[in-house]
Amino acid sequence: MNLDSLRIALRVEAETEAAERLAQLDEECERRLAEAQATARELAHQGRQEGASLAKRQSRRRRAAANRHARELRLAAQRGLIDELRLRANEAALELRQDPRYEDLLERSSKLAKSQLGADAEIEVDPPDLGGVTGRAGSMSVDYTLPALVDRALAELDGQVETLWR
């Protein structure tokens, strides 16, 4: 065999091996690219799921905070209404001092205080800014001032007042 033929045969063999190797490398690149694309799709899917889950949690937290805030506002408004009711009721009760029947109320309250505390009780009738009657005997005391009577009346109405905003 001559040298040219050997050279040609070696070149053909090298080109064939190179072509086969390039084909193998192309296949390997295609396989790795397909794996990378599959991994990217899976990561994107996981990211979307995690994002959706996070958004749901944040939405629930925001909704719960909004509900708490709304409840706080409602309770503050209710407290404001009750405070306004108490203020107006106290003002109206103090106006009773101008009513001719007020003297009868003082007399009945004084008798009630004495009956509860005993004949030796110290009774204060129509205290300034309070009206009504207070009494004390030792460690015991009674409070029939007009604000105390209003507080008791409102306490009795407690459940009824709350039905106003249901």
C-alpha cells in the first residue's frame, strides 16, 4: 500500500470517528437539553404552586386582619353608642332633681338604705353632682345615687341594648 492510500484511509477513518463522535455529542447535548428543559418546567411548576400557596396564605392573613379591624371598629362604635346612652341617661337622671316627685324618691331611697344598713347608718341625701342617696354603716355601704341607679338600669338592659346592632 502506498502512503497516499494509507493517508486517505486514516483520514476517512478519523473523519468517520469524528462524525460518530460529533453525532454522539449532538445526542448527548440533545439529551441534556431535554433534561434541563424538563427540570426547568418542573421548577417553574413548583414555583407557581409555591407562589399560589404563599398568595393564599397572605390573602388569608390579610382577610383575617381586615376582619379583626372591622370587628374592632364595630366594637368601638358599639362602645361609643353605649357611652352616649349612659351619658344621656345620666343627664336625664340628674334632671329628675327638678321633678316634684324627686323628694319621694329621696325619701324611699333613704328608708331603703336604713332598712339595709340599720338605724345607726349615716345617710347622705342628694349629694352634690350625684343626687339620690348614699349610706354607710361600718364597712357596709349602699349607693342609690342617680348615676348608680342609671348604671344598674343599663346593666339590666345589657342584653337588650346589644340586640340593637344584630
